[in-house]
Amino acid sequence: MHGLLLIDHLRRQRKTEWKRRQGGQSFLDNLIINVRGGKGGDGCVAFHREKWKPMGPPSGGSGGRAAGGNGQGTWQNGKNAPPTIIKVPLGTVVRELLPGDSRRAKDEWEAEEESLEGLSLEERRAKLRDGRWVHYPRYADDNVNRDVFKQAEAALYREERARRWARKQRLLSPVNLDLDKTEQVVISDDAPLGTGQQEWLGHVVARGGNGGLGNPHFLSPISRSPKFATRGHEGERLTLYLELKILADIGLVGMPNAGKSTLLRALTGGRAKTEVAGYAFTTLNPIVGVIRVAEDGTFEGALQGENIFDETAIEEERSREREISDIENSEKQLRLEDSPPDSPRPDIEPGHDFDVYETFRFTVADNPGLISGASENVGLGHSFLRSMERSLALVYVVDLSRPEPWDELRDLKDELEKYQPGMSDKAHMVIANKADLLGGEGDQDTVEEARKKLRRLEEYVKTDMIVKTPDGERILDVIPTSAKMSQNLKKVVVLMQKYVQQARTVKV
């Protein structure tokens, strides 16, 4: 009795620790953000002064680009600001919200118009000038009455109209990015010698404003000492809708508490940190695990003859084995460091890598459980369905211990099709989980009932779950398993590997 209480206490403690590591944060798979490019630095109005040259030429520097520094005297231009980079997870879709969408914030031109509302004509003109021009001290009133300033102001407004037109043209091709793979800069074979590898910074979504012009820019034969400069331009403003669609080779689809989390933990050797408990909706965040397969079909996470009911003992044993392995590796590394440089490596055969046993790897996503009406966004339906939309292949997980698992399977397929027609065509397998009784243990009537249920499930899959493909029809594999007991998992991994290899070949 005391042993059971201790195990229960350890399980509760582990669950509390898992929640603490989550930091109280819930998974967020869509977000609207307002992006604003940096404002250019202002130009400078200055004149060069040094000994024997009390009346030097204009020397104000121009402002830097995109939240850059202001120009300074002695022809010093402001420093350009570095780009602001927003890092997003792989699998993020970025779309720009267009005018007319109530969620969209005002752009730079609309924001300026809003700031001028309610002002008189003279007040509007004064505010517009104040936002565009820098004057030499006590020369503002004199400048606005000069013809050279009026000509410069007219040229400035022409340039602004061109920028407004260019901004409207950009709306014809709004930002629409599908970040489903890592990109990098590729140097052309025709590039000049000595061209180094450049770092890829990403996609530009909002351009920063140009810097203002210093007063030397306005020097002309009729204006030898211009006493005005321009301010930096406002950066672009836009609203982006970010949507995260988890990228995994295999997506597990099932009702709450069907055993998906336990299955993923068994497949990955406990490396996928999923929460496992006997109540629905233990998984609220999609979790991706990596399965490493060896040449003989064994995989990391395969448990040999262990009592899966005692999860605490297994975790402690794995932790102890990892500690022993780390100690042995450290001692081996010390011996290698002490050995002569040309001596053979005892732990590596010639021509082999460190990871000699792994021949294939793929990822599996434990998606939150679906419920009836998920396609209509009941609960967190669309968030859950989005997480499995990008998977190369889908695997249904049903609870064989329930009275009618085939109804559960039908509901899963219907929800996928309602959300996105053709999405259920990605399905390749049905895992009949919690099939512990098929092993022959327990009451014979109960065992026979479980076997009948499995046969009926297989018949249902053959008649009602047929997938139509360009190459013909495909019948889903039905595999009875016990994730908790690690039964029949090797066959599951072999089939999953086949699905992933086929899908990757088609995708390429």
C-alpha cells in the first residue's frame, strides 16, 4: 500500500514539475501584429567654420536610414540603423491585412491624416511643414517666404506623391509568406572572386524610412547658403497575420484521451515531453517528437520487456542509464585525449560516423485531441486542425477499449474533411490503441470481445475508410497496439517510415 502511495506521489510531483516548466504559457498558433519601419534620421543645417574661414560652405550631413542617427556638422551623415529581425518558428504563414479589414492598423499616410483632423488650413500647413523641414535657428519664417524654399517644398511633395503611388502598388502584391523551410543565400558561380558567404536575414516586410537631406543638398548658384534641411521619412506601417502550422512528417489524429501522448512517448523513448494522465485534453499544445530508426528496424524508444505500468520506475531507470552513459563517455573522451594523435580510435570503425546505427529519422506530432464540431471551431477546433494541416501523412489513433471505436474513426474523418476537403486523404494508418487484452491475458470472454471489436474495426476501415489517390484506391493499415505496454510498436514505426519515404519522394 505504501508503495502505491509513493508511486502516486511521484507521478503528481512529475506532473507539477512539467506544468512549472511550461511557465504558465499556452500554445499560441495565430497572432496579429502591427509592424512599423524605423523613421529616418533628420538632415542637419550647418556651415563650416575654421580659422581664416569664418563664412564656410554648408556642411550639414544627411540623416541615416531607418531609425538612423541625425546628420551633424562637418558633413557627418547619420548612421544607418541595423534591421530589426522577428524570428518565427518554421511552418509560420505570414499574410498582410489589406485596407477594409477592421483588424488592420492605419498606415503611415493614414496616421498623418488622422493627426490633422480638426485643424484649420493654416494649422495643417504649419504642422505638415514642421514634420518635413529643419530650419537654421531663427530662420524659419524667412525660409518659408523665399522662392528657393518654395521650389524645394514643391519638389518634396512630388517625391511624396511618387512614394504614395509606390505604396499603393505594393498593396497589389501584399506580403504572403509560407515559411515552411529554411532558406539561405546562395552565391552564384559567376560571382566575383573573394565574394564570401552572406548571411540570409529573412524577408523584408516593412521598409524603413530614408534619412533627411542636409543643407548642402540644396546648394545652387542662386542659393549659396541654404538654411534648411529635410527631416527623415516615416517607415512603412502594416498589419500582419501570423499563423503557425506545425511541420511534422506524421501527424497523430485522435479523440481526447485516445493515448496519443503515451504513444509518442513510447516511440521517442520519453524524449517528447508530453503530459500523460487519465483524463481528456491533457495535450493542449502540439508536441513534435523525433523517431530514430536503425537499419534492422529497431528504433530509439523501443522498450524490451519492461513493465510499462510503472512509468516512474522506467523514467528513473532511463535517467540512471543516461548518467552512466555520460560518465562512460567522459572517461572514454579523457582516454582519447591522452592517446597519441595518430593512434586509432577504438570507438569508431574506419570510415564510419559517430551515429553509425541510425539510418533514418522522421518527426511525429502529438496533436491535441479533436472533438465533434472542431471543424466549426468549437472549442479550440481550428487551432487543433491547423497543427496537423502540414503533415506529410496522418495516422488515426482510436481507443479500442471504447464500445464503438469505428464511430470515433468516422467522426475524425468527417472533421478533417469539413475543415479542408481532401485532408483525410493524407491518412495511411489506423492505430487501435489500448489493445492490451488481445495478448490473451484476463477473462477469455473479455479477450474474445476485444478480438471481435478489432475485426469489426478492420472491416469498417476496408469498406468506409478507403482513400482515393491518383494511383488508385488505398486501404488504410490497421495496427492494434498498446502504447502503455509498448506492444507492436516496431511494426508501427516500419510503416510510418515507409509513408514518410513515399511522401518525401513525391514532394521532391
